[in-house]
Amino acid sequence: MGQYETIPFLTEDGEKVDFYILEQTMISGVNYLLVTDDIEAEETEVLMMRENPDSDGVYASYEIVDDEDELKAVSTVFEELIDDVDIELLYD
């Protein structure tokens, strides 16, 4: 498996989790990341994260995309960018 950048993420209970960035894309001026915490598994769960830059554009935070329409649109783009990948959307 190739080299992947990681991004730290703080969970709601304050736990730090490092996610591997599988792919990145910009849609309508918004940066999205496709991330996972396990790059070794043949099948793994991924998260789509939206970048939220601060007002001066120096720093950014990321939040998990949970809007169903946004998830569908972003997953379609990620499937086109990554060969041999199928993204199955799971909703709560």
C-alpha cells in the first residue's frame, strides 16, 4: 500500500483518531476528503469530510458529511477518481 497522509480528528468525547486520506477533491469551491482509519483491510469503512476554513483562510477544521444529498454527490465524484472502488452509503 502506498504512502498516505494522515489527518488528526477529535471525536465528541475528546479522543484523537488519525485518519488516512485516500482521496481529496474540490466541488463548488468546497474541499472534501475521503478518509479511513484502516488502510490494510480489503473492505473498510470510509468517511467523507468537508473542509471548513476559518475566516482568514489560514486554518481549517473538518466535519463529517452527514447530509444524504451531499453524500450521494460527493461519493459519485470519489468513485470516479478512484479506480476499482465502490462506495456503499450507510445511513443511520
